[in-house]
Amino acid sequence: MNVLRDLLSQHITLSSTDWASISSRFKSGVYSKSEPLTKAGQAEDKMHFIVSGVVRLYYELDHKDITLNFAFPNAFVNAYTSFLTQQPSDFYLEALTNCELLSISRTDLYDLYEKTSCGHALGRIFTEKLFLYLSKRENDFMIKSPTQRYLDLFDLQPHLIKEIPQK
């Protein structure tokens, strides 16, 4: 839980009261490799913070898995569009490796937005981090070759070569 507090404290001032409220709503969970977090067709109801491990976001097309993204420690992950709209997700999230996650329900997160002094800033952090990530990813897809994106991934996360299947 300290990892989450440290990350949030880089962006907002957390009073002890606010932190007590935030930390009481996040639930720790351990997921085994290949264990699903979200299934396509379900409305996403949780936001996850990755303490350790790697999460994969993918969809199925013609009975094939197509990986869209990976999420790594110290990042938030979920099927965000489904989380916001409460419409069924088109995507699956699964633990690509054994993972430790801190998860908060949509109801609890929205309650924090309203009932803590830092709640709206907390929501802004989630949204800004997602926007910056997606903006960079979009730029990379327009500017970089698939080979360069693959090499960049392993420059940033060199241990992945051992953890992520190469298919």
C-alpha cells in the first residue's frame, strides 16, 4: 500500500484522513499467471494498481488473441471505456505473470471523488496518466516501426524477455 501512497503523493497532498479513506477502499489481491481480471462482455467495475507483475489487455478476433497492451508495476489498469460507461468491455485483462494488485471498485472510487478533499485531484491523476500514455502510444504507432516499438518495450522493461511469451 505504501507504493500507492508514494505514487499519489508525488501528485497531490494527502492528508492522513484522506489517506485512511483511500487505503481502506483499495483491496489487495494476488492473481496467478493467466488468471482473468476482466472478461469481454462484462462491464468493468474495478480500477487496479499493479504492485508487482504484468497485466495484458487483449481481444479475440477469429479465435485468436490479439494483444493491445501490457501494464507494469506502479501503473493503473482496467478496461477504462467500460469502466466509465458501464457498457460491456470488448477486451480481456489477464495476469500475464503472477501479480499483486490493489483494486478499488468503481462505486468506492466515485465515493472518494466526492468525500475526500483530494478526490477530484485523484480522478484527474488517473485521467491525465491515461491520456499521456495513450497520446504517446498513438504517436509511437504513427512514427515508429513495429520493430522499434518492440525494442523500446524491452529497453524500458528488460526483464520482460524472460516473462512475456514471444508469440
